[in-house]
Amino acid sequence: AQSVTQLDSHVSVSEGTPVLLRCNYSSSYSPSLFWYVQHPNKGLQLLLKYTSAATLVKGINGFEAEFKKSETSFHLTKPSAHMSDAAEYFCVVSAPGGYNKLIFGAGTRLAVHP
Amino acid sequence: DGGITQSPKYLFRKEGQNVTLSCEQNLNHDAMYWYRQDPGQGLRLIYYSQIVNDFQKGDIAEGYSVSREKKESFPLTVTSAQKNPTAFYLCASSMEFSPLHFGNGTRLTVT
């Protein structure tokens, strides 16, 4: 069975400092993994996706994530936080079956302070 | 521009009333989905549809109903049987094996 755990419910950083949002997954198969971002009262926007190609995945807005099979992790990073990065971030794992088999983490709320 | 339109953005209803949330997409996607989001929780799948006139229950379908009469439209009805309907509802669409595109959501408050 597939599952995903976001290790921090809240992360707070200062503007200009690095961001690390942690995600561990469990999967019986080789998974597809995603990070989505949600700003208040908005839908989710895809940041990046991993689908068994390069293990370091670059996304939009300077974010990237590294797939580490040995650690079953898919942590999201950004070298320098911007105020506009304040949002909720969801780690998502896709199980076999294509369309509908998505499992969402509980989310990590990122706060960015001046 | 292509996208997913959910309406209305905010919806208020009295307990015991059915309410229908609208979702329209012009992305020509085959699949459409309804998710429910509660504070501190990830998204939970209510219903999904892969083709017109066909849909399947997700993890929390009780108290909800849907229809898929057109490829572009996938309305969700929250019935009076749903015990705790106040939530943020998100509609999404996708092609097979492609990431989901989301609408901006409808916040439903039932009092």
C-alpha cells in the first residue's frame, strides 16, 4: 500500500534563507511523486513531479526535490526563500492505476518572515 | 486561457438543504475529480470520472452525488445526508498519467 508522510506541519524561515520541507513515502511499486503548492483560498498548483527519470527534479519558482529511494524520501528545497513562497505545500504519491490513485500528505504550512 | 472554473467561490446553506457545486473545464481533459479539504488534512477523494456518463466513488462518497453528462462539466451535489458538509471543495481534471490541474475551490458553509 502507498502512503505519504510530511514530517513537519509548520515550517518558519526568514526571507533569503534556505527552505526544506520533508516528505517520506511508502510504496510497493516504483512511485510517481509530486509537490503541489496552495495559496490561501486557492486551488493547488503543481510545483514539480518525479516519474523515474532524473532523481533531482527541478520545478517552478526555484524549487527542487531529490528522490532518494534508499531513504524513501522526496524532500522539497529552495536555496533562498521569498515572501511570496508563504503557502501550504503538499507531497503526493501516485500509485499504479493512473488517473485516480493519488495519496496526499497532510500538508506543510510555510511561513516566511522579513 | 484553458482552465478549471469552480463556482461559486463561497456558498452558504442551511442544514437539511441539498446544494450543487459547479465545475467546468476547457482543457479537454478526460478525467475529472472532486476532493474535499479540511484544515490540517490532506485532500480526500469524493468522486471521480474518467469518461462521460461514468463515475466512481472515492474514499468519502457518502452524502455526495455527481453527474457527468458532458466532458466539460462535473457538478457535485452535497446532500442533506452528508453529516459534516462544511469544507473547502476542490475540483480537478487530468489526462491519463498526467498531473492534476485544480480549480480555485468552493468554500461551503452549512449552518
